[in-house]
Amino acid sequence: MSTRALPPFPPGGDDWRSWALQLVEFLRNRDESRAEVIPQSVLLEHQRTGTPARAAQEGVLMYDPVAGYPVVSKGGKWEQVVLGDNPVDFGIVIAEKEAFNLYGDTISVLAAGQTLLKFGKAFDIGATQETIWQQGGEEVLPTTNSIDTISSSDATDTQTTIMVGHTVIGTGLDAKFTQVIQTVTLNGQNKVVLPTPLARVQRAADTNTSVYGGDVYIYEDTAISSGVPTDGTKVHLKMLAGQTQSYKASFTVADDEYVIITGVVYSINKKTDARVDFEVLVQLPGRLFRPATPVTLSSVGTSAFTGQLYPYPVIPRNTDFKIAATSSTNNTDVSATIAGFYAKIIT
């Protein structure tokens, strides 16, 4: 049972002075106990960019200005402190830890602040596996920055085109990619040289108010006929007449980032009696493409698939990623979409 301090009793004799002093002290203590407690702000010490503090001592609380959240030292590493206004996706947390465990990189989805949404279409899928893109067949990936030309099959196309791609330095296991965004103006069926030659090109779009009148090709310099490359193996992106952007279900991860895939969408687009095998394929630097998540669809049964990939696949830096397909019927029309998040490499 709690007790409460009582005021001093009046004196039984003439010592009023002592009683008055005791009463004043009692009232002062009572008022102080009732006073509002105002918390004092504490500024967490910041991690220094490029030279983060060592997590040698357990339980040290700091703020990571690059990642944008507090961190605490635990087990020799800095772990994120989850704030109340930042709901946790456990799959993302595990994917970030997997990046460190497998590749030694500390990554942050929040620090990147960028989503991935990549989609492709193909109209001629058959018995031979092909990437889902509008050129058809399989892309022959260059090992140098040799993608340097763009042209259209329509002599009237003069639109400005923006493209996203990557340059490369090094080869094989040492290949490192850097993302490049550039614009170029078409000159009809004539060749136009890209400002920056590329090793990969993954997206392009028309930035004008009119659609392309012809098919637009981005390729390694080669002979052309009416703006169309005569050697299809040199083509790395194709946009069809009447469209405003590319449809290519592949991308490359740059040297300063990771990608965490959260979901895919596959579909057989037109009424075709076909059984289609879709497959996610990844290629680490200097390696071959290997399968990750195969899915089979049938136009007779299930002709579309929308699925969350859980746990989330982690795509490390300098990796090529694509979705390919084969079909039991020639010239099958299919599409695929990839969704996920970019993650920035912190250390």
C-alpha cells in the first residue's frame, strides 16, 4: 500500500517558527513533484559517410544518415531500428541480410527509394526458348560498350528518344556496370550515333507527342536496309511502329545497387491452344544464365499467372536478369512483368 507524505502538525507549544519552516519545505516539495517533466532532446551521433563506426560494442545506438534510419550494434553489425511509422516487410529484412551473408554487401531498400517495374511482350514464342521482347530470339549480350546506333524504318521519324542502359568496364568476373540515361533524336532511316555507347540497353521511350511511324532499333553498328539492321544479332532493343516505349522483360543491375524481386506476372495474350513455360533467368558476372523460378501456363486452363515470389529473390550487383519462354505452339503471343525494389549498397 502506498503512503503519501503528510503536512507537519501544528506545534503543541509555542515553537511556531519551526513549524512554519517545516510547512514551507513540505509545500515546496509537493509543488515540485507535481511539476510537468519536460524531456530533454538527445541527438544521436551520426555514422560518417564512407567510414562507418565499428559495431564492436553491443547495444550502441547511432543514426545512419545515408540509410535514413537509426541503427544499433548487434553481433558485430549495424542493424536497423524499425520506427513506428515505417512498417516492416519481413521478406525485405531477410533479403537485405541475405545480401550481406552471401556477398558481404550491406544494402538498404529505403536508402534507394526506387521501385522496379519491367515488362515485355513477344509475338513469336515457339519450341526454342526466347527472351520476352519484341525483337524475338535471344539477345547476344556484348562484352564491351558496342551498342552505339539507333535508326527507324520510317523516313519521317524524327522524335526524341530517351533510353536507359549501362556501360561496362572490365570483363568476365570483373565486369562492372554503370547506369546511363541519355536522349537522342531520330533521323528517319539514317543511322544516329548514341552520345554514350552502351553494353546494355533495357528501356527506351518516345518523349514527343507523336508515336513512332516505323519500327525503331537500337543496335551495334552494322549494315542497314531502309533503317533496319540486316544482322539481327546486333539488335538490342526494338520498339514497334505505333508504340511509345519498349517492351523488354530484362534488365541489368549496376555495380552500386541490388534488386529485390517481389512478384511476376505472366500471360498468354491471344486465344491460342498452347502450353507455355515461363522462366526467370539470372546471370552473374562471367557466368551462364541459370533458372530461378519456372512457371507453366496453358491457354486451355490457366492463361495468366500473378504471383508474389516469397521469399524474395535477391539479384546482386552486376547481374543480368531476364524472363524467357517456350511454347508448344509456334507464334504464341505472351507477355511478362517483373516487380520489385532497388536497394542501395551502403557498405
